[in-house]
Amino acid sequence: MSKNNSVKGSDSMFNVFVTRKLPGSALDQLRESCNVTVHPEDRNITKAELLERVVGQDALISMLSDPVDAQVITAGKQLKVIANYAVGFNNIDVKAASQRKIPVCNTPDVLTNASADFAWALLMSTARRVIEGDTMTRNGQFTGWAPELLLGVEVYGKTLGIIGAGRIGQAVAKRALGFDMKVLYHNRSRLPHSVEEAYNMKYVDLTTLLGQADFVSLHCPLTPETKYLIGPKELASMKPTAILINTARGPVVDEAALVTALKERTIYGAGLDVFEDEPALKPGLAELPNVVLAPHIASAAVETRVKMVEMVVRDVQAALEGQKPVNLVNPEIY
């Protein structure tokens, strides 16, 4: 490691900036040895604010919505660690951080089950038109049972297609066992046979998956290769009865193309927790009845979010003490 990552003397404390108020009490532990400053307003911090706030900080605890680019990293001349309060880290210029020998950390594993649960919540809500039913009932429009009232599609025994078979994708597949579903998956590399067998998963190419799946659930990271992975061509190749679920990253889907596909009933419906230009929605999306929209809350379980804080605090402390963090995105700097 470079001198930039050396431990401070005992006569001074490290400065840590947190870009948003976090749940739980783990930050109190950090305050025992560091000067911790939390952005006072409970909203996304702007690039200009981040550039100003990062000056003089030894550690930055950032959110997925924060633009921690090369300019911000350069402004943080004292930075010794960047800990992202998320499993994803596409908001951080990892290359720029690595050039400065700054460890970049994230929070994997801990949100696997919460995210998988929520993907299923979206899937079930969309398939069985739960939100439409809730709105109808609250508005006093439910006048009694009817044979054709809000007919949806069954889930049991159908085919689930999973794109991105990492921890979360596998957890989603595991839950499909209880619905006796056929599970197809597409991934950068094939999973071990033991995993395929345990979760009844079959590896196929993307075209086959899109053409056969009744439900397509996205769990891949956002990379240059996966941006607009689902566009007009892919949507057109799906079944007209298919449902698309996205709890991965918004730009994996061409949102404008999805709006068109939903309007024209090219596919049956969609359940989205993430959006291309988050928090903004593409025109027309909010007005569609066949899409369930959630405000990026897949990991929003109390237990999960508290554990995420504990993870970033632990890794920040490790880095500031000159130790190697546990959840390291750029291990090559060591």
C-alpha cells in the first residue's frame, strides 16, 4: 500500500463522511475513533456537494446514487477508503480509485435473501394484479366478486428465466422450487453441475431463455455489455404472456422500449424496482396498469439494511487501520 493509506498517529482522528443518514447504531461505533460527518439532508447528495464535502476526508461512505467519479476521487486527496452502501458499485470509478491505491468496498451477500424475496414480491404482484386490486378496493370500486374480475396469470408450474445467476439469481431460483417451476438461466459462465441440480436450473442462451420463459427476472450487474441487454428486439422475442422483473439495475432495460412493449401488449407485464434514469421514469410508464413500480427497495428489510451499515463500518475501520477490508472490489491494489 502507498503512504496515502498509512495509519494516522494516535494524536489525531480520521475524518469520515457519510453521504446519507443510515439505520442502526453501527456509526456510533465508528464515532468512537473517527470524526464522522453525515450529510444533514436526507436526500441524494449532488455532485457539487460531494466535491466540496470529500475534501479533507479519510473515508467516504457512499450510496449507489452518488457519483463517485474520478473528479470526486481526485478532490478527496486524503481518501484511504471508499465504502459503498450497496452490493453494486457502478457509481464509483474503481479504476481511478485503484490508481490512487484506495480500496473500494461494497456490501455483498447480506442483501441476497431480501432482494430475492422482493423479486418474487414483484413477480407475484404483477402476475396476480395485486396493485390494481388494491387501488380498486381503496377507491370503493369493488362491488363484489365477479368471474372475470382482474384475471391474472398463474405462477405455479410455469417457466422462470433468470438472467444473471449470481447469489441473488440463485436465491430466486431456490424459491422457484416451491412453485414447481422449470428454471432456465443465462449467465456469463455456466454454474457448477451441483448448483444446477440443487435448484433445478438449466443453462441456455439468451435467445432461448427469452423465447421460452413465462417470467424473466434480471439479476445481472450493470456493465457496458449489459446496458440495454433487454431492448426492442429482446422484448419482441418474449411471449406475449410473459412478465419481466427487474431488481438489478435500471439501464439493463431500454425503458422507452419497455413502455412501448407494455402499451402494445407485446408482453403481459413488468415489475420494476430500478429505473434507467432513476428516480425519473420514462414518459408513459407511470400511467400503465400492467406494470408494478417500486422505489428501489429490494434490500429494504430492517435486518438487511442494518447489517449493511455494520459491513461498511467494519471495512472502513479495517482500511483506516492499514488492514485489508473484507468486501473488497479492487483487491489488486494489495
